[in-house]
Amino acid sequence: RTLVALLVSILFLSLQMATQPFRRSEDNWLATMAYLSLVVVYLTVLLLKMCEQDAEVCEDSFGLSPAELFSTFAFFGMGLLLLHLLLAALQLYLHDHSPRIIRLARAHSIS
């Protein structure tokens, strides 16, 4: 199930990046970051399941015990989440302080 979820998340991330379906660039960026976060979470779960089944494979592949690998990915995931929140806050701040363009409709003259 985790592998299928990972593949579906990668598919949706690819589609999001290729199509950019939202009008506002902020919305496209937010959706891309959300899909990227899902890919990282599912990849982490897949690696942890692999290490749970055979700790030697985990230590041979990554040089870390399952507990160390979990701590590493938990730290990386929290850092990614914090970075995502900071960039979203910065994006909102810049969007709110950008100059607005106001277009006035031309008044029809009555002759």
C-alpha cells in the first residue's frame, strides 16, 4: 500500500508541476510543496518498513540503525515542514505588500 501511495503521490506531483492548474502562482507553489511533502512522508514510511523487516539491510544501505534512520527522517521532515511554513509566510507577506494595479473603467460620455 505504501508503494502505491508513493507512486500516486509522485504522479500527482508531476502533474501539478507540469500543468500548474491554479491561476495564482502562490496556489501552485503551495500545492507543489504539499505534494512534495507527501512524497517525502511516503518515502520515509517505505524505508522504515524496509528497515523494520530486516535491520541489516537498513544498516548496510544507510549505515544507520532503524532508530537512527527514523530520527534522521523525523528531523528532516520537521525541517522541511518548518521551511515550508516560513516560505509560505514570506510569500503571503510579499503578496500583501506588492503594489496593486487599479484599472478604472472609462465613463461613457453622453452626447
